[in-house]
Amino acid sequence: MRITYAAARNIAEQAVEQAPREACGLLAGKGGLISLALPVANAAAQPEAAFRLAPTEQLRQLKRIDALGLDCLGAYHSHPKTPPIPSPADLAGAGDTGLLQLIVSLASPKPRLKLWRIDGASALPLELDFAGAPSSDGEAGELTQKQQLIMLAAGALSLLALLVIAITLLPPVS
């Protein structure tokens, strides 16, 4: 599965803003791409320890997903103090096993996102790639192989042009 950088960032920002309460919402997209994260109020009795999507807001966001021509791919929520691993309550509360659960953890300085498919009492971790993410500092100056070949060809042509100019400037041989 893939998630757009913008959707992942929105989820992480919502989690930070609502901490120590658990943030939650719906995941929307098409096929293997989560392109939109739609916040839904947490209606749990103890929102610091659990989440429950507010039914009225959930319905409103489901209608919005439908109007946008997207599919509801699952739900997300945050764990303000624990790792992004489904808790027993998360497992028990997962109704539809065909949907995804994304958990964002704030237990470390940088939010961590982990995607799961929950099937009854077990949770299967899924690979989550980021689409459209900006380059990290370590990758900012790196060139692709195609760019490297173009630079090499341009350098060789420049050297060849300098050689031709140098030869034409040489005095004639007598």
C-alpha cells in the first residue's frame, strides 16, 4: 500500500494537535493508494486511552468520500504514548476485516505510522510506502542514473569541442 505524503502529514499533525487524546479519522483513496485522510471526532468515553469514530461525523465523511469518487479504505487513529501496534481494544473494535487500520504513534520524537489489516483477534502488518514525499537531506544532491549519464555525455562533448578548438588554433605545420 502507498499513502500520499500530504495524507500522512495531515494524520501526524492531527495526532500531535490532539494529544494526549487519540486522534482518529477515515482513509480514502483508490486501489493501493491512500490519497486522503479525513478527520472524525473521537467519541470514546476515555479518548486518552481509546478511540471511537463519532457516528454523525463518520457518516458525513463517508458521503464526502463517495462524492469525491473515492473508496473508504479504512480508518486511522493515534497512540499518543505507545508504539503503533494494535491494542486489544483496537483488535476487538475492528468490525470489517476488509478495511485497513493505520496507527500513528507519538511515543518517539518523530511520529511513526504503521499500517495493519486486522482479522478478528490477529493483526497483519502491511508495507506502507510514501508517494510524493520530498527528498530527505541525504538524498537532496544525488542524481539518478539517467542524469549521471547525461552529465557524463555533456562533459565528453565539451571536452571534444575544446579539443577541436585547440586544434584549429594551432599554427599550421610546415
